[in-house]
Amino acid sequence: NKTVVDSNSLVYSLSTGELLGKMTSNHSYYDYETYVLHQANNAYQALEELSEVRSIGLGHDLDEDSLKHFDSDGVVRTNIDVNQLAEVILGKEVSLMQGKDEISSLDGNDIIFGDAIRFDINGEQGVSALQIYVASQLGKDVALVTKEE
């Protein structure tokens, strides 16, 4: 057991034991570290010791480069609408705005993003619909379908 706040109101990092500051009763605090990032790193390290950590960015102010430092596997979601937060956390499909995908037959450089793809046969949409379709055509398990396929 590590002490985070002692009887003298001193606050310590859970992961490093380093003194971070002192709590006071007048609704203010004294902080030895002026850098928010340093404190965020300490909190992340403590949390990561207990479980996997997933980072998502709400709105447009947090970018992928900032968030990947606070995610166990470095895979983050950014620019999430608050109204879609529950869907993102629960892992359900998030509807994306239709893009301007263009298919040029026989040019050999087509990329299908799957943002507006829907197959009636399986009820899925988007990228997962494409993965299911490709897996069925190749006779593979969906989990084994690569992004190149």
C-alpha cells in the first residue's frame, strides 16, 4: 500500500512516490510541479499498473499524437462527438459521414474506406461490413482478414 495523501496533506505520486504538492483547506493548493503533462504521466502510470488504458479525444482539441502517450496499445480515437461517447466506449459502430470515395476500375489504385457501405445480408455497416464480406469471399475467419485484403 502506498500513501497518496499523508496526515500532513502532502500529495505523492502513486507510481513514483514523488512529492507532487500539498492540499490546503482554503480551496487552493500548492503544486511543486507546474507542468500538467508531468502530473498526467504519473497518473497514467499508476492507472496502467492496474488495468489497460484506452484514450479517446472529445471534440477537436485533442489530437492523436497527444493521446497515444496515454493509451496502453497506442491506438486512439479522436474528434469524438460527445453524443457518440457511449457507442465508442461500448465498442459499437459509430456512423461516419459519407466520404468522396471514387472507384476507377482497372486502374489498380482503388481504396475503399467503407464509411457508407452497408450489406443487407449481414446487417453490418462500414468497415466491419467490408471485413465480413471479404472473409466470406476468401473463406477466412473475420479476425484473420488483413487490411490489405
